[in-house]
Amino acid sequence: MAYLHRKDVPLRIPVVAHHTIGALEGKVDTYIQNPYISRRHLCLEWSGELWQIKDLSRNGTWVNGRKLEKGVYYPLQKGDQIQLAGEEGACFEVEDLAPPRDILLPIVSQNGTPAIIELQAANLIPDEEQPEWYIYQEPNSGQWLVQSVADSNQPAKPLRHNDILEGSAGRWQLFCASASAPTMERPSQACITEAEIRFEVSLDEESTGLLIHSEGQRYNLGIRAHNYLLLLLARHRADDARQGLSELDQGWVSNDLLVHELGLEPNHLNIQVYRARQQLTKTIPQLNHDKFVERRGTTMRLGCNRFSIHKGGKVEQQLP
């Protein structure tokens, strides 16, 4: 994500893929109230490889003291000083020139030090310790979706550029930096239901490791607390398969039973599910995680039907 620092006010500005600066309030990405600055004074643009600047103004734009030719793109470097409309205008310093990213911009924060949240493919908002929202990107369309952690029965809703997200810790606005970036072909994704999962459980069941084999690659997701929830779901599914239940009916477990088996509060059960999804997405971003843990009313199940459970080095259960 690229950032500009405005010199005359303590303001750090995130930059979208096609970013305009000027005096036309509501129509430019960064508004400056100044009679010497044009309605659309300049634009910054991500070419797909680098950031460029183009002057659009009447009173000119300077980079490091050099006046830009109007309508011509110039490459930017970190630390560049951008001056709009001479000494009477405004000055910016280029702080960062990373590729564009979608972010959540804080509007209100309880602690008075709001932080910009750069979105990954899957996110727990405002943090992983006390999340209120799970935000993830739909693998095929790239659409952002948001789901309440506390109320998992509510379906995920689309989250679009400039939409507001409210929580007890504050309010955020979605800032889609990639909205006007060059279009790239999105690769087709394998689904988690096509992968093979291996659980490695210690004899005392104090630690549970998870390995996933997908499209010829092996991924070690390590030992995590939420892996034990996945292990319980796998055991329930294997038991149902052994009793002859169909694939559609295998593995569904009530939330109340899982809360009892895990000794968790109901809300923390949901947090475990979202942490598992988030870790999978971060570790194997090309793998569609939607069916990793499936939900149906007040029940859930492990969406995969190809797994093995190894306890103390021996196979405890396996499906199929």
C-alpha cells in the first residue's frame, strides 16, 4: 500500500490505484481546500509495476523542485517531495510505494490512536483476540464478504468500497485500493473438499497438529488450539460414516455438544471456527476455504471427507 504524508498537517494518506488530489470536494480521493489548487490537480496511478504521477493542474506540480510537464506520467520514488501550486499550495512526502491494497480506515477509535487495517484474504476484525467481524474475499469474484462472529447464523453480506463497518471498538470504512487497478486474471481455485487432511494428536491430546495435502503440495499448518475443534468434527464425521450415514448427513454436530466437549463459551466456539478459516486462507491462499467448516442452523461439521487421524504415531481413524 502506498502512503503520502501531508506536510502542513499530521496526515498519513493511503493511496488507491488511481488516486486524484484536488479541490473538488466529494469527487477527488484527497480533498484540499485551497484557492491555488485545481479541482483535479494531479493523479497518482499504479501501472501494475510502479507508481506514477501526472499533473492535471493550472498552477503546476513539482517533484523534488522539478516542475512536471502537464499530462505526462513520471515515476515516483520513496521520499519524493510533491509540491502542489507552488509555495501557496500543499506539500506531500511519498512515504511508501508498495502495491495497492484494500484497507479498513478507522473513523472512530476508543484508544485515540486509530490504526489502518490492511486486509488479507481472511481477517478477524478488530483483532484475533476479541474479534467481532470476519471479513474474507470471495475466491472467484474477489468480492469482500463480512460475517458476524457472535451471530454465525446470519449469512455473510457483501462489503463494498466506502461501506461502513461498526463495532464496539469503533467504526471503519472499506477503502478498495484495487478498484481501478489493472485487471488481472484470477486463477481457478481448488476446494478444501478435494484436499487430504492429516491430524497428528499427542497421546494426552494436549496438542493437535494439522497437515493438508492439496494439488501435489503438502502444507504444515502447525499446532494450534483451534485444531482440536477440527479434530472433534473429524471424529464425529468418521463415526457417522462407519455407521453408514450418507455423505450429506455425516458429521453434523450441535453447537451445544461441541461447547460441552471443548469446555468453551458459545462465542469462543465461533472464534475458533473463524481462526481456523483464517489460518487456512493465509497458509494456502489458492485453496477455497468456504467449506472447511460447514454450518447448518445450530450445527456444524468438517466439510472434508478425506482425512486421517494419527494418535501417538498410530492411525486412530481414517476416511474414506
